[in-house]
Amino acid sequence: MMKVQINAFHFVMQEQGIPVEDWLTHISINGSNGKVMGIDLNEKVDGEMSDPKKAISQEEAVAALLKKYPLQLRYILQEEGKASLVYTLPMLFDAKIDALTRRTSFF
């Protein structure tokens, strides 16, 4: 049986240099013969995009997120029975900040 290499290309729409979440275009191409195997296009957005100049500052956004989703101090078990003490945002994603070294980590 012959293996077919499929090359996948992903494009993200941007509005004023800002990525539009969930607006992705996927194109799959057969690497052996160059034929298009599939195209997945998203629907057009109706209406206007908000002006990014009217957005709140990053500091205001961080404060609002931390108010709604406060950091939680936790122990994370590591290899060989060691435990790290980290601050985490468990409701949003799995990123953590080491409570002792201030390094950000993805465990």
C-alpha cells in the first residue's frame, strides 16, 4: 500500500492586524501529485468589526479576568514525587505561574 503525504495549510483572517478567532481556512493538498484534497472555508462575518482603538487596556482586561477568575494556589505533582507550588487559572486554561520563581509554565 502506498502512503500518501497530505500537506495541510491553515490561514487565519486578521482585521487590522488582530486575528479573528474561529475564522480559519484549511486547505489539504496531496503531497505526491499536488492535487487539492479538501478546502474548509468559514462563513463571512455579518456586520462591522469593532474599532480596536476603543478597546480597554491590557491591564484593565487582566484586572477584570482576575476578578472573575481569581488565581488559585495549588501543588502540582511532578516526576519523581516532587511537587511544585503554582498559581493557576483552572477555569480558563492550563497555564500556571510558579509561585516561587515567577516563571510561567505549561505543565
